[in-house]
Amino acid sequence: MSVAILRQGDALIAAIQSDLTDAQVLALRDDLAERVGRHRLQAVIVDVSALDVIDSFVARSLRSMAITTRLRGAETLVVGIQPDVAIAMAHFDLNLKPLRTAKDLDEALVLLGERVEEDGDAE
Amino acid sequence: MTAETGTSERAAASDESLLPELVAYLRENRTGLREQWVERITAAGLLTAMTPDEIFSEVTAVYDNYVAALETGSVETLQAYARDLSERIIPRGVDTDEVLGIVLLLRDILARSLFVHYQDNPELLHRILDAYEPAANRIAVTVGVSFVEERERVIREQQDAIRELSTPVLQVRDRLVVLPIIGMLDSQRARQLTEQLLGAIQSNRARVVVLDITGVATIDLTVANHLVQAVEAARLMGASAIITGISSKIAQTLVDLGVDLEQMRTVGDLQGGLEEAERLLGYRGEAAATDQRT
């Protein structure tokens, strides 16, 4: 499998290592949604920094990944989108608003850490 | 049909022998024709940007080059001169129609003087004109094209200069960069801008980018969409883009064009934009400070 899925605290980190077929993308989406519910996770981080190309199918799948995991109770963060990929994705004319992003894994973890802190304060 | 072909063949054959005669005639009458030309230029209200003395000296040079081009059949010298002349007169605001008008005036003056000179011998006049007209047209085209090329070169240079000057990437503080955009935004520049913006996010690890478009006068639909896409692309890379300095005219245009601005974070001026950016970063800055203390 060209996706490494690691668990880090309350988050699941899915690092995509190489181009995925459409079926693999959908499988990843279902797998993540399933695990999130099962382990009661807070967040999913999808690292796409190894991808030089993201086609519209993958972009749409990332978006639906974000929506499905949210429905299962976790936030999705996509990290490491390359400049060229970002330009291409902006051209797809997809509504990518549900997709939350961060620069890299580091930043995503910091973002999530802050959120946990805030939640902790609220409790 | 046959007769016509015969005539043109004969004309072609006679070109060689008649041109020296023509050139000799034009040399002989240089002073008179040149003055006539200057008069016509002044009367037509052309070259108002130049003094009479300047006009006279340029006219003399052009006349001599013109005759030389007729004589040798090579327009290279004239072309070089026309380029050089264009370089001198373009900064003074001489327009294309003036240059073309002047060259055509000379053509008319010379043609008319040939008419007058050879009117007793229509046969010879025909042949002289056959020799003169193509050469004169070629000269007119050469001068016009040289001028336009020179002008285009100047315009291209200026565009390049503007392009280089106008999109610096300024690092204001950690993770905050500002891109002040000045001048015309066309789709090529907008694309370049997007690349620069994303490059800045990548290399400066920017979290917030402020795009200040105070210096942009107008915007069209293509460029507006480019901006929207640039902001979206920046967001996908994990940075927030703030657009500041949208003039009331541009705001009006954007609304009229129906550009989807919901994704854009806009603030009135650069100062407000920087404050907003610091607010976005400050929340993170405090968190970082807390980390350091613990």
C-alpha cells in the first residue's frame, strides 16, 4: 500500500507516498472514516507533499474525505500541497472549502494542539 | 493581356537603366524638393514636437538616405537610419501617423515633380514612374515598419521594467509577507503573481500573505478570477491571503462582474491588513510564547 497510516495521540496521520489509483483513494477514504469512528479520534491529517499531481478526482475525494470524517466526528487537515498542485486545484472549480489545510505536518500538529488546549480550557 | 505582360517586362527591364537617371534628377533638384517637403510638413501641422531647424536637418538626412536607397535598391542603411531616428523622436511624442504622413508626403512631392519634369514625354514618364513607384513604396513601408518596431521595442522594454519592479515580496515579520502590486494587471502578470505568491509561501514559510492592490487602477474578469484562484491556492498551501487596498472603482467592477468574493478576506487598507494579519498570527504567537515559558 502506498499510504502509511500512523496514529499520533488523538490524530490519524495518513501519508500518501505515491500516486494512488481512483479505487485506492476511495478505499483510503472509507478506511479513514471507519477508523476515526472506531477509535474515537479527533483529527485526520492527510500528507500529500509527495504528490506532484493531484487530479480533479483526487481533489474531489479529498473533499469528500473531509466531509465524511467530519460526520464521523473528526477534523481533516490536508498538508503539504505543492505550489503547482495548489494552482491546479484552484482551477478545478470545485468547492474545496470543507478542506482545511496547513503547510506541513508540524504546523498541522501545532494547530490541532491549540484546538485541544482550547477544548481543555472550555471544559 | 499579352500587351500588358509585354509592358511590365519592358518596365522591369528598363528599371535598371532608368533609376540612375531618376537619382541624378533627384540629386540635382535636392534643394528645391527638400524645401518643398519641409513646407508641406509644416503646412500639414506634422512634427510639432520639433523645432524648424531640427526638422530641416532630419529632412535633409532622410532625403539623402531616400535617394541613396533608390539608387542602390538596398534599404538597409535607410532602415538603420529610420530606427535611429525613431529612437530619438519617440521620447518626444512623435506619433506613427506623423511619420507615415511625412514619408508619404515626400513620395507625393517627388512623384509630382517627376510628372512636371517629364510631362512632355508621356512614354518616358510612364517608365520612370514604373521604376520609381515600387521603390518608393518599399521605402515608405521600410520607414513605417522601422518606426513601429522601434516603438514596440520601447513598449516591451517598459513592460519588462514594470514587471520586474512591481511585485516585490516583502517579509514583514516572521511568517508574514506582503506583496504590494502596482500597475496594470493582465492575465500574464496575474499568473506570474500567483506563482510568486505561492513561491513566497513556500520559501518564507508564510502563514499570512497580504496582497495590497492600492496601485492597481483597473481589473477585468479574467484577472479577478486569477486573484480568486491565487487566494484559494494560497489557502490550499495552508496560508491565509488578505487583500487590501481595493479601490471603490475595482470594488464596483468586482460586484458588477459577479466575482465570487466569499473566499476572499479583504481589508480596506494596508494598515488594516497588517493589523488583521497580526491578529491572525498573534493568536499563534501567544501560543508559541506559552510553549517557550513552559
